[in-house]
Amino acid sequence: MRLAVTGKQGQVVTALIERGAVHGVDILALGRPELDLADRASVLDALTGAKPDAIVSAAAYTAVDKAESEPAQAFAVNCDGAGAVAEAAVALGVPVLHLSTDYVFDGTSPEPYLESDLVGPTSVYGRSKLAGEMRLASIAPNHAILRTAWVYSPFGANFVKTMLRLAETRDSVSVVADQQGTPTSALDIADAVIAIARQMIDSDEAELRGVFHLTGTGSASWADFAEAIFAGLAEKTGKQVTVNRITTADYPTPARRPAYSRLSNEKLARLYGVRLPDWRDSTKLVLDRLL
């Protein structure tokens, strides 16, 4: 199986390259300059020239706070770019797996969000990603939109690596405790994407198309996540770091984050047989590599 993936350096792309080697899957990572999501022609040329069995739409404009002052750029990449990827998938006659986000929801639900729940993004980033979902779905019926959240890995910039960096010079770190979600390992996402792509290629069943939620199992606040990271650090190195639990109001940001963004993964488990591990177990695996 040959997968063309948009992007070259993102966490999920890097994880796909690593896990693809394990699963015997050929991963072709395509990014700038040959593929620029803001340039429709380059997207079509690069993807159609790759001749993949499926396309993974992983690259995106992900600067959540910066998007508040750069809405045009965010929509050009996350909406128009997604549309161009969809056009390439249609031209090739292959499935497209599109990574999206928990930010399409407003965060007011009292229980994990279902794929059928009402969307209501509260940030430019969230609105641009939702627009991308809609654009892609309108162009390429043979799609799986995979909403994930709180992505971390041994690669790139992410919350785990930020906490470890802060721990080098601090004994206490202030972390928001009133936002709930699920930390999700990019390595787990990569394994799931490969499994989903194989089934989409092998079957044209309509129920395998549409929107699916793809996050780790369990739930946490950012403060809970930080405490788990520091517990792993202490176990490995003896370094003790405490978490000062603060509120969102104590740490204002330009973009409003969902206060509750747990996603139900039951649809994915029922139709694809895919369920990601508990976030604590996956965090330990990533910490083992980083430490």
C-alpha cells in the first residue's frame, strides 16, 4: 500500500513515516516547495504525480492563536487546501483521509462529543478546519474525516516536550486545569490511519465513509497531563516538579479553547475495529523515548 501524505515535518507525518516502515506501507511525504496547500496547482500536480493508493491530508495551518490575526492564511490552507487535496483524490479515484480537530466544537457539552453533534467553533482555527471538512466532503465522497485532539509525540513541538523543557529550569509549573480533553499520541494516530486506509481501499461500503473521532482512551485536563509527564520524569530521573493548577482565565490567549473537548470514539471502534490505547500508557511510551 502506498500512501501520499501532505506535509513533511508534522508530528503525524513523521509518525506515519516511522510506523509505515513497521507495517510495510510506503509513505510518500509531500510538502513545500513541491506541495503548498495555499497553491491549488501544486497540490494537484504533486498528489496526482505520486499515484498513491490513498491520500492522507495531514498538513494544516495549526498556529491557533496566530490564526486570530491571520484568518485569510488559515482559511487558504485549511479550507482551500483541503479542497485541492479532495480534487486530487477524485482525479485519482482513491480514498482521502483528512485529519481534523476537536476545535470544531464549542466545548459546552456535558459528555463526549459524537460525530453527529452540533458543531460550533469558537476560534478562527476551528472555523477554518470545519470549513475544510465541509469543502473536502462536498468534493470527494470517498473520504474519512478523522477528528483528533491534544496531539503529542517524540517529534516536533508539543505539550510533552514543552513540559520537559520547562522542568529543566523549574521546580513548579502553572498549567490550566479547567479544560478537559484526551491527549493523543501521533504514533497511535499513525497506526490507526494505516488500518483505516487499508479498509477503505479494500471496501467501498458507505458506512466506512464520513466523519469519525480518533483520540486516545480516557480523559484529562492539561494539568492532569502535566502531572503524568512529571511523574514519568521523576521515575526516570528523580527530578521532582509540581503542577500549580490554574484556570483558563489565569492564562488568557487570543483564541478561545474549548473547555470540554472529549470525543467519543465508539463509531470508529464499531465500524473499523480501531480503538486507541489509554493516553497514560501512550504517554509513558513517548516519555521512554524522550528520556
